[in-house]
Amino acid sequence: VFQLAACGDSEADQRKAFITLLQSVPSQPGSAPPTLSEEQKKRLGPFANDYAILTTFSQQLRQSMAVSLKPLLEHVSQIRVPQDYLTQRDGVRSTVGAINLLGQQVQTAKTQADSARRNLSQPQEIQVLYERVYSLVVVQPAVAVGNVVPAAATLAQQLAQVGDFLQAQGKQAIFVGNQVQFETAQQAARYNALITPLATQQRDLMNGLQPLLPLLQPSL
């Protein structure tokens, strides 16, 4: 009798610890669930596997963004004057392939998470909390990535085109402070046509990134 009571208490403690953990996950979409220590995993018992579904997806998403969206944003932040389109051109172009792969990588990770989640057997009180956290950590970021990939790829390609154009002009493009001068009106018109969409494209990207910003921060 004493042994059975001890087992029951242990399961109840594990359930309580898991509920407390789920409640501690920030309510902001894209929030990365904290990594657990070995001691925390022991306190959760089998619920540690349920939690691992969340952390695994979050880590995969963070890693994929670290080699695609984050480098693009770093290159964009370095473009302050027209000559910067030239110096950042190769770096920007190198991000396009990774950005195009990002959507596929995240969809694969979400499919794996969905499959693991379907196999869970949880008490009702945990199911409700887990559903909310799963939406914040997995579902909403996956949707956000699907929306942001086209905007990121468009901006990267447009920035590279501006750099290509300036490179092709050679010495006919004269950089003076934060301006560039051309020998002909046609060159100036083409340059203006290339840079005009950039402000809107960058705004669209930053708006789409809002649900993902926590995952672009350095992990602790």
C-alpha cells in the first residue's frame, strides 16, 4: 500500500511540475521554451518527452533562421549609403539559397512535431495548456516563416540587383557621400527604379518577422 501511494504521489508531482512549466512559457508567439536541466527532466518524468517536442522544434527553427534570415538582416543593416550595395552584394546573394530552403526545413520540422504530438496521451488539464503552448511555439512560428520567406527572398534578390547594376556601371557611377551620380539620365532612372521598391520590401519583411523576433535573439 505504501509503495502504491508513493508512485501515485510521484505521478501527481510530475503532472504539477509540467503544468507549472507550461504556464511559465511566455505568451508571445515565437517564444523559445527554456531548455531544461537534467534535474528538471527528472522532476517531469515522462512529461519531459512531451516538452522535448516543443524544444526540438524551437531549436530546429532557430538554427534554420540563424543561417538564412539572420545573415540577411545583418547585411541589410550594413547598407547605409549607395556604395554599400556593392560591398554587401555577394553576402546578400549568398543568403538567397538558405532563405529558399527555410520554408521546407521548417515544414519538415513541423510535420515531425505534429506526428509526435498526435501520439501523446495527456490528462485533460494538461492537454488544454499544452495546446496553447504548442500553438505559440510550433504552429504560429511555422505559419510566420511560410509568410516571411517570399518577402525575404524578394528583398535579397532586389538588393543584389542594385549591387549588380552599380558594378556594371564601373567608373560611370561616382559615389559622393551618401549619394551616387551617373553620367546619363538613363542610368539614374534605372538606379531609381531599382531602389524604389526597397523601402516597401523591407517594411513587408520586418512586419512578417514580428512573430519570429524572439527566435532571432541570441539564445541563453
